[in-house]
Amino acid sequence: SVIILIGLSIIFNRAVGHHKVNKSERNDLTAIMGGHDQKNASIDYKGSKLTAVMGGIKLDLRNATIKKEATIEVFSFWSGVELIVPKDVVVKNQISCIAGGVEDKSEPSTAKNAPILYITGDVIMAGVEIKNKNA
């Protein structure tokens, strides 16, 4: 019942406080005891909110363009999240882990004004993998 309450609070909190953003500019995904596998090829990607509870999410952003910066908010509990990021970005991992982990395999851009992809959130008994390509 605790897991159901967590899931419901996550779903209802999503509806509050979102900026008016075109759907192609962000992916908000929730996987509760299920999974999502999505690609985004936006020409102006702004970010995402990813929530996985006993499930999994794969978000492929290789063909998306980040003009200046974007933020992906992650909440993962007993789950896995896989992020495939564009090659021309600098990833700033700001995720807090409790009995979980983040593996950043991405190769940061060396360009002076490279866009920044912030990855924030909480990982509890779960894992997040960040990379530039399918491997």
C-alpha cells in the first residue's frame, strides 16, 4: 500500500506547476511496474521528468538538439533508467543515490559553448545509466 501511495502522489504532483512547453520539447514518463522506451528528436529539447517505480525507462535523445541547456528530473525506486544523450552536450550529474547508483558513460563535448544537460533527482535502490550510444 505504501508503494501505491507513492505512485499516486507522484502522478498527482506531475499535473501541478509545469511550464507551457511543446510536447516535442520534453518527455514526461511514468513507469510503475511497467516500462517505457521512447525516442525524442526535438529541435529544441527542454527536459523531462522521469518516474520509475519497480519498472524501467529508456529515453533516447541522440537525435534531439539542446540549444543551451535542459534538465532531466529522475525519480527511480527499485527500477532502472537508461538515458542515451546527444554527443554534443556536457552532462552534469546531480542525482542523489540511496542504496543505488549512477553510471555515467557519456563522453563530454569538448566544444567551448557546448549545451549542458542537467540530470537531477533521487535514486533509491535503483540504477541510472547515462551514455552516448547504444552499447
